[in-house]
Amino acid sequence: MSTVSIRHLNTSTPDFEQAFHRVLHWSAETDHAIEERVAAILADVRQRGDAAVLEYTARFDGLEVDSMGALELTRDELKAAFEAITPAQRDALEAAARRVRAYHERQLQACGLSWQYRDEDGTLLGQKVTPLDRVGIYVPGGKAAYPSSVLMNAIPAHVAGVGEIIMVVPTPRGERNALVLAAAYVAGVSRAFTIGGAQAVGALAFGTTTVPRVDKITGPGNAYVASAKRRVFGQVGIDMIAGPSEILVLADGTTPPDWIAMDLFSQAEHDELAQSILLCPDAAYIDQVQAAIDRLIDGMPRRDVIRASLEGRGALILTQDMAQACAISNRIAPEHLEVSSSDPHRWEPLLRHAGAIFLGAYTSESLGDYCAGPNHVLPTSGTARFSSPLGVYDFQKRSSLIEVSEQGAQTLGLIAAELAYGEGLQAHARAAELRLKPADGSDGVTR
Amino acid sequence: MSTVSIRHLNTSTPDFEQAFHRVLHWSAETDHAIEERVAAILADVRQRGDAAVLEYTARFDGLEVDSMGALELTRDELKAAFEAITPAQRDALEAAARRVRAYHERQLQACGLSWQYRDEDGTLLGQKVTPLDRVGIYVPGGKAAYPSSVLMNAIPAHVAGVGEIIMVVPTPRGERNALVLAAAYVAGVSRAFTIGGAQAVGALAFGTTTVPRVDKITGPGNAYVASAKRRVFGQVGIDMIAGPSEILVLADGTTPPDWIAMDLFSQAEHDELAQSILLCPDAAYIDQVQAAIDRLIDGMPRRDVIRASLEGRGALILTQDMAQACAISNRIAPEHLEVSSSDPHRWEPLLRHAGAIFLGAYTSESLGDYCAGPNHVLPTSGTARFSSPLGVYDFQKRSSLIEVSEQGAQTLGLIAAELAYGEGLQAHARAAELRLKPADGSDGVTR
């Protein structure tokens, strides 16, 4: 048993605001050297295509091949990877995929369908919802290679009806992660390339002879990938740029303290910048959680990362009551929010900003990470104030539909012309007026 | 009558692809001088707040005042502006606002509501949809001051339930646009400041003593505003960065040619970079449209801008048939797409990418700009491949909801643990396993 020196704060002390501010402070410093190298790589890939991608893959991933063909993973290779993992792993991947698919199918029904109506003049109004033609999914290689992320990116795209899903995954020195390839097989990606970094983002955004140009790129990556995604935004769509992962636990003291300690660990083990925070109105319970942390830390294989994360960025915060804990949670707008309470539905309505809300003691965040069904790609660093989990809607776009009836054009034409003249846009006004029936009762059309 | 030298292309000629490529080519060159000035302004506003905003407003807008208070427009001032415009203008603004509101209320019902369900294990899954707390709306001042844009940005935010809507609008040398202020009154913005440029974007993104920090900034602006929005993205949400406006007309030859000519003008009059393209399988009809253009151009007050736009970026394209016209339209993914046909519903299903689709001869694009109901803030420059009109959904965000039942935790725990061990995340696995019931039939909780 060893003590983990995690910060203890108390909302009733005078220095709380200052200490709380220090806990929250995190900023992604822009590294100018990275920015410039990424700009150069993108420009090169745009101009030289496959040749540039081959060179950077040899240089950065230590993977030297003669042609882009050697960097494509065939469907047979993905299938072989699936068959090579253990039966338990195959079952788990397939069960997770099934649940993730079922949830996103509900999401499609709930908010992803076309709609239209006619107003009293017979004018048709609505929105047509269509899938993107082709998307690229970036999957990190190396130490943070997560097969679950393949499912979480590819399945919503599939459910949305995306025609082609192109996966890129770097394989440093040719090392392939069998579970990632198996997940690509289960999720049904259309094509996969063993490329990564800014060069992979560039290949997807601009297209090369071998890699098809996509309409949107999703998926996490390192600083080079994040910078490249930012730069190609506009050329293609991108999802959010992710910061370090975070968990906030609101506890009323009714959950076994070991469970809470392990949930805090599960976030902390991601990396040293990950953040785990507990908000609780029960001082004795906070002590029990601290004791559980101290008792359990040594049994964790990733204890060094967990300790660094908890001591660097973690906090156990004593609040006056659960309502105050909810108010503080709204200021943080966490990625993952556990409401570990015997009465979670009492607090849920008070929670306005969070990527995902996990209700009740049985809902460990890790169940959501893998297989509950909802997406595990969530807004970080307070961006839950204005953004949403990855979903079917990220792989669709909308077109407004308008069919103005002849009668509707008479009313709308007068309004539009008045406003257009007010804006000094006379052609707009005239275009509306041409659709008005003349007073002589003819149809106004000069043929 | 004067000839407008608009490009005529024919899909059947060998050089079509090359000529078509030249028509489409447009790229927003990044201006490094602007980039650096914007970065400096943002850093200064972040650090010095109101003082910096006051200085830049004096320097760039020629508007010198003693305090930020003098840069706030009171509700009374907005009301006075509304009362000072003509009754016809008041009626038109209110009628447009009513229709835009009605459409966006339908949108909220169709795709903006929370949803949830329970699976066979009693596990609750869903998404909670909530409005953003506070948004900023950028409204350009000067030559392109559009009251309709105030309605199109503020009303969806209102319908979404946004708590506070902060408008910023530069008033160079103190010149206020009465229609813009009146529109702000009709749309019900919460507060309004006469500031603009990168300094206004910075004030909204970081907050100052006077200007509250917002969660998202929407609305069009010049190169400085666009660059500033790109830079604060992540700190706050932003909408799309808009390029020049575009219209594509698919015509089967049944609409009066004057109507089509005026619709092309209405896009071209925005600015010289705006793009108007006609696709039509009827060569004689294209000649009629050209004749109408030549006949009507001299009567347009904005004829110089219209001519520059049509000659620089416009095109009349002869296609083999309407199906080919639809296929070319999908390659362009236009902002505005008119299907000027006697049978528009025959072609609509073939159209996959467009910001807004206007069906039938009576649906001039200008009706959609002002009052049909759908939003006029639309994806430009081919971004309709992956993005959507501004809508209620831009002022909402989603939180996943998960409540795993005790029984659900037994199944999900095994799947999650298997995958977590496979990813080397043992704390994730243990957190799931702690929720499993032990074989001895106890509840597994150590108290």
C-alpha cells in the first residue's frame, strides 16, 4: 500500500476558486515546429501524391516498400487477422459491434431522417438527409492502438449509409495490431492502408493515385495528425480535435468506494495528462475513496501512468451538497460524467454539459467505452459546452428542400422584394417580382 | 443592350473536362500578413480585454468612445430603429421572421429532441439534447450589411432555446444600419455591441469585463473575421467558414428565360467572386437565356458587379440530358441549386450534394434567401459534400445517456473486460469486473 498524493479540495474554503482554476487549467500549446513540418508534408503530398506518401512512410514509420500497393491491407488480410485472434476476442468484438450498431440505428431513426411538410399555400419545405459519399478513418498505431475506436468510428458511418470507408493505420516497422485489423474486418471498412501521420491525412484529404479522396476524416491521433486535420478542414470535414481524456464522478456516497477508485484509475491509465475528478458532499466517503486508491494502486500494471495522472491532474473535491456538485460539473463540461448515486435521475436533469452521462453505480465508464452502445468518441477539454459525441449525424449532411407554389410565390415575392430592396440587392428583388402575377390576370410569362 | 461574355461550355466537346475544371477552380489563398495580424489582435484582446477592443475599434472602425458602455446597443435603441423603418419594412421583417421561426420549429421537432430506450436487460440508452448556454452572432457592417442574416442566425438559436444571444456588428465611423438593428429587435437578440473584426471575435471567444464569453460564434465576415474564427475554433464552436456565394440552375427549358437570367443575376450581384452556372440540355434555350442576360443587364443597378461575376466565374453549360446535368451538379455540390423544371421531383432524387434545393420555376433562390423559411446560411465551395445549412442543431449539443442495469452489467462487463485486456487497459477491465456478481451469489459489494 502506497499513498497517492491526489489533491483534496473543499468548496467551502476561501481559496477554492483559485485551486479549482489550477486543476482545470490545460491548454494545447501550439508547437510551431510541428505546424511548419505538417504544412510542408501536406503540400508535398498534395503535389507528389503516392511518391511523397511512400517516402514519409519509410522515413517516419521505418516501413520501406516499393509501391503503394504494398501499403494496402486486403480484405483477406483483415479476415485472416480476425481468424487469428482468440474465440473470446472474436465474440467480444462481435458482441460490441452488435450493440454499437443497434444504438446508432436508433440514433438514425431519432434524428437522421429526411422530413418535409407543406404550408397553407401548398409550398413544400423540409430537409433531405443524405450520407457522405466517402469517409476516412484515422486509427493510431503503436502504444495507443485501440480496436474499439475502429468500431466507434466505422459503425456510425456504416449506419449512416456512407458508400466507402477508408481506414488508415500506421504500422511502425511493419508491426500490425491483430485486434485493430480484426476490428476493421468486423466493422466492415471498405479499404485500409498502413499509413499514418500528416501524410495519411493529406492522402485522404487530397487523394493520390492509390488513396481515394474522402469527404470527411474522423478519428484520434497525435499532435501531427491533429495539426494536419486542422489544416485540411474546409477541404474536407473533420471531427473534433481531441484533448486528453477526462472523467468526472459525482458520488453521493452509496457506491462501494473501490468501484469509484477503479473508475478514476480507468481514466488515469490512458496517459499522464488524463484527468480524474471526484465531486462528493460526504467527507468520510472521500477518505474511503482515497484509502481505496492507496490500497489498489500497487495492483495495477499501469500504476506509474495512473499515479502521474492522479497526482498531476486529479482532484477529490468536497462539495456542500449534490446540487453544488452538479453546478460545478456544468462548469467543467466533462467528457465522461458518472452520476454514482442511488438516485441518479434526481441529478441528471441538473446536468447541462457532458459528452456522456453514466447513471448509477453499475454504469462504469468502461462499459460505455466498449460495448454499451453509445459512441466513445466524445468532446473533451470543456468542448461539451458546444459539441456532441461522434454519431450517425457526423456522417450525414442535410440539404434544404423548397418548392414554392404559384400561390406561395405571390405572398413570398412581396416580402422578399421589400427586404431585398432594403439590402440594395435589386436582382434579388426582381427575381421575386418576376414570379408575381400581373394585375391584368395573365400568367405574367412573356414567351 | 450589351453583350455579356459569359462562358459557353458543351459536355460533348473533347476539351470540356479541362474547361469545366477552370470554371470550378477557386481557392481561398491564405494571406500570411492577415494571419499574423489576427493572431496578434486575438492575443491582445485575450490579455487586455475591453481596453484592447476599444483601441482596435478606434483604429479600424474610426469609432472613438470613452468606454465599452458606449459600444453597447440598448434594447431601446434597437426598438427605436424598428420604429423608424417604414411600415412595409416592419411588416416584411416580421413576416420573414415568422416563417423562419415556423420552419426551424419543425426542424427542432424533426431532429432536435432527446430520445431514449431500454434494451432487453433494462439498460437505458439514449441522448439528451440541450441548447448552448450563450452564442455570439457576427453581423458584417458596411457594404454587405444584411438584416436577413440577423434573422437567419438568431432565430434558430432562439428556437433551440439558447439562453443568451450576443450580436456584434461593426459600425464604421458610427454609421448604424437601421434595418440591421430593427432585425435584431425582431429576432430578439439579448445584447448587441457595435464592434467587429478579429477584436469582436476575440471578445466573444475569451470574454472581456463587458462582453460575455460565448460557447459558439456564427455568422459571415471578411478575411479577418474568417481567420479569427478559425483560430478560436476549439476554444468555442464556430459555423463553417464561408467562401463566395454560388448558384447552379438545372433547367429543362420550360421556365421563362428572363426568370433564369434574373436568378443568375441575383447570385452574381453579391460580389465579383460569386458564381452563377446554368446546366441545360436544350441549346436553343441556352441562347434564349443569353439573350435575356444581354437584354436585362443594363437595367440592373449593380450591373458592373453582375457583369464581372458572370464573365469571370459564370458558365452556361449544354448537357446531353437532364440526368447528365444532375451528375455534374453532384460534382459541383453547389450552395444553391435550382431545379427549374416542369417535373422537378423527377430530378431531385438524383441530387446528392447541395446546400439548398429549389424545386420548380416559382421557387426563385431569392425567396429562400429572405422568407421561405429554411436558413440562408449554407455550405459553399463544394463543402455541401460534408456539411449542412445552419440550423437548430448548430445551437444544440448532445450528451449520451447510459444507465446499465445490474443484469446488464453482467453481460457487458465480460465483453468490456475482454476487449480492455486486449488493449492493455487493465483498470478499464477491473472496473467492469467489479460490477460482476461473484459466483457465491452475494452482491459482490464489500462494505
